[in-house]
Amino acid sequence: MMTTFEKDGHTFQQWRVGASTFTACMTRGARLMSWDVEVAGTRRGVIRWPENADFSNYRKIRGGNPILFPFMGRNYADGKKFFWKNPGDGVVRPMPQHGFAVDGAFEIVEATENSVRAKFLPSADAREGYPFDYEFFVTYRFSELALTCEFELVNRGDVRVPWCAGHHFYFTLPWHAGLTRKDYALKIDAKKFWHHDGDGRLVKADAPKEPITFGDPAICDLIYTKLKTNRVAFGPKNGEENVVVRVGDNEAPSAWTTVVTWSESEDAPFYCVEPWMGAPNSTEHGNGLHFVEPGASEVFKVSVALE
């Protein structure tokens, strides 16, 4: 069931479903903060939230699942960083890294014993930078060893709305005593690999060496596209205790459905595996950019499970 609690002047929501505990701050960024699992008296953090997180710099907290909307990564307009050009009217507007929802206000519109749905409340800056008549919802559904998250963009206006949103899961790594990053393998069937250059261009990258491990510095900030399947798995090399991320419901995603692997440093206690709707800076190059027509809606669904 869902409970709420107060800490340091902030309100949090929590769900206990079997062995799992999910904690969120849905009214600020609709952020799932942590996912912990208790098995045989031991507690494992699947999604990590740092102790003593600095809420005064919420956007920079390295934890949970920041919601990247309406665009993720860095956007450029004719090479100008943190701006985007609307393909509809050609107007250039500001767009911070990862968009406006990361630390934006949300209101909970529905909550049950194993789910929650929240609606984005755009700030003045968000309305200026993304001036459309829309509603954006984030819905989480929890089960004992899995979660799903759906983004829904509803177009209430009379012009089509561009978007290319994503997730920024901070997964605990390593999660076994005595193991290091190199002891964990990533299984992702991708055909194309990229880096995002400092001027906004996508630059082709070499495929990482197989088996891919998190100890390989080449996968930090690597962009994977043309996925053969929507299943991305990672865990110990013996194949047990995998975390499995599924991007969408279609077994074969669209060509520009994207996954990014990133970590802050070689010794950070996390590694991010990030499913995105498309490639970064899609508003400039168009690869993976989505549009919602007037009166229509679109859903982007991601699930994470322990298998």
C-alpha cells in the first residue's frame, strides 16, 4: 500500500509490494528515488538514492530516476547549446539539459496500493521554452520484483507537439560485496553506436568489445541505437540476478529508440542505463523525434525487472 511521510520539510511517497520497497517524491520531478529489495534478511538497493541528498540542488542529485521531458540530453539550435528550434515555426527557444520536468512541479492525480499517476505543472520557464497546449503524465506501476513507467503526452492544442523524452535510472553497481564493475556484463543487441559531440552532432563510435562490462571505459556516455530487441540486461557474468530493462512493448523497437550508458566517475557507486525515445538533440537532426498530432496522445513505456 502507499504511505506518505515527511522528512526535512519534504513529502515522500512509499509503496511496499512483497519484498520490494519503492520510495518517490512524486510532486517534485515525479522522481522515483529508490527501489530496495529484502531477501533472506539482506537488503539490496536496485535503484540508488544518495544519503544526505542536496534538495537545494535537486536537478543535480545523482540518484533515482530523473524524468527527462520534453527532450533529453543537450539540445542545440544551429550549434547554440541549451536551445532548440521548433521544426513547426522555426522559433529558437531555451531548453536546459534534460528538459524542464527533472525538478519541475507535479501533482498526484491518482494513487493506489501499487501505482501512482502524476501530472506535470509547467513553470513560467517551461511554458516559455515549450509553448504548447498539452498535458504530460508520469505513471508508475509496482510489483514485487518489477516496475513499469509510462510517459503520456496529450495534445490539447491545434498544432502538433514534438517530444523525445527519456529516463535516467541510477542503478546501484556493484551490488555484491567483493565484486567490481568489470565483474558485471551488459547484454544489449545494438547495431549502431554514437557519441554526442560538443557541437550537437552525432558522431559514430566503435562497438564495444564483447562481452561488454561496466569496467570498460568505452561504454561511458555511449549511445546505442538500432536495437534488435527491446530487452537490455545486466548483471554478474554468471548470468544470475540480472536487471532487465524493456523499452516499449514491441520486441523490435524503432530504429532510433535509444539506450545510453553513463556514470559520473570510475568509482561512482552507480551506473546509469537510460532508455530514451530517440537520440539526443533530435530537434536538430530529427533522429528519433516524435510528434503528437492535435487531439491525440502518445505513450512511451519502460519496464525494469529482476530476473
